[in-house]
Amino acid sequence: MDKIRFGVVGTNFITDWVIAGARQDARFELVAVCSRQQETADAFAAKHQIPHTFTSLEEMAKSPLIDAVYIASPNFKHAEQSILCMSHGKHVLCEKPLASNAKEAKAMIEASERYGVTLMEAMKPTLTPNFLAVRDNLKRVGQVRRYFSCYCQYSSRYDKFKEGIVLNTFKPEYSNGAMMDIGVYTLYPMVVLFLAVTLWIGGFDVVYGAQDEEFDRAHGLHSMAVALGAAKALRLAKLTHVITICIFFYLGQLLSLGYMYYVGVGIASGVLCYQHRVIDTQGFAAFTRRYYMRNGIVSVAIFICTLISVLW
């Protein structure tokens, strides 16, 4: 049986858990650990019977001893270390969150494609059998009107935070915080289960937010319009809506829906094209009550056409 020889970066309890789970698969072989301090690497190697240790990630990435790397370093190091490993032909399983921001994530994906290696985020909840059962049977529960997800706990470091002592866990410069920690577990299922709706709404949120670029800049607010500029933000909104329509067509094929469903999607596509064209030619002055009303009409049209398709 062919084995995948892994090296690990990071020696905390998360790595302990991953190793314990990975060793249940006979194809997994743990051959190296990298830590900044030799003593730490030696102790971790002895604990898990790892034959090789490194204190330089670049040396480990260059090593012919390993095929893939599991990265469990601080969040702000994920992109840099993943790209380094991929540049030396190593597959990467990176702990969540994959990156600090979209720019880093894009660079990581591009590196994966450039060097012909696999990049994956170590985020398992949406891959478990019970979640897949929910996804595959979601159509049987009828129209889903609300998504609510809550996952929280009292941080062991919060008392220090209240005393004014800001530990690394709460430092944004390390890409830390509640959302980057366990809050992300509430977003993943929403994206996987309701991606089309998320993109649909997100596209319009970008459009609406682009109107406030000057206000956001004046008040030091972080927004898509400030980060990209209004023109690029609007192009991003178009892209999200194109992806949304593609997903709608795919869902029609997946669920074997009738032609009326595609009529509804066609209406939605036409209205979306019109709305974006109006913005391009007339600017934000074209935002009227009728513009918002059309969004409601599109939603109703898709619902009615889908209902007719299902009943007939």
C-alpha cells in the first residue's frame, strides 16, 4: 500500500488530535515535525515516535523525506508557510482558518495550481457523514426560511482580557479573534447548504455598500468598497450573481426540476443583467424604490416557477 509521508508544523494539542485521527488510516505515515526550538521538536517527536525533526520549515519543505505537510501554526503564518511548502512540491493540509484574508487565500490557491499540488483546509464538519445526510435530504424539509447557528464557549483567556491583558488569542495582528477561532464553524454550514442564497444576498450587499464608499473612508470604516474601490466592488457583485445563476441551473439538474424552474431562473438572470446595466450607465442615482422592488419580484418569480415545476 502506498503511504503519504507527512511532516507537521506546530506542536499544540490540535496537532495531537490530528495525528491520533490520521493514524487510523493505514496510508498515513508521520515522519517529521518542525518547531522553532529543537527541544520542543525533540519532545514532540518522542511523544509521537517521529523519526525526524526540523527547526527550519524551509529545510523540511525541501526534504525528500516527506510528501505532504500539515500546518497548525498561528493563523497569520498559514499563507506564508503553506506557499513555502507548496513551492517545494509538498501537498498542504492547513489548519483553519485557511488564511487571514481573501488576498492570502487567493495567493495560496494560485500557488497550489502553479506547483501542481493539493491544498486543503483542515475543516471537517461539512465532510462528516451526518452533515452530508443533512445536505442530501435538505430538499425534503420544504422551504427553509431561516438559518441559525450558535457555537460559543467562555474563553479560558477572557478573564485576562477583562483585566486589560490582551493575550495572542485576541490580537487581530495575529489573525485571531472569535470568528477566526470557533465562530467560523457557524459560517461553513451556511455557505455549503445555502451558497446560492448567500451569494445572491452578498452580491446585493456589495452593491448597496458601494454607495457608502466616501462615508466609510471618512469615518475609517472597513468595507468592500473601501478595500476595492466602488468600481471593483461592483464587478465583484456581478461575479457573485453570475455564480449564483450557475448554481441555480446546477440545482435544477441535480433535483430534476421541470422547465418552469428554468423559466424562473431565466427571469432572475434577465432582471439581474438589467439592474447591473442600470448601475453601470446611470450610477448610484438609479437606486430607487423600484430597484429594490424588482429584487422581491425576482424572488417571488423563482419561488412560483419552482413550485409549479415541483407540483407538475
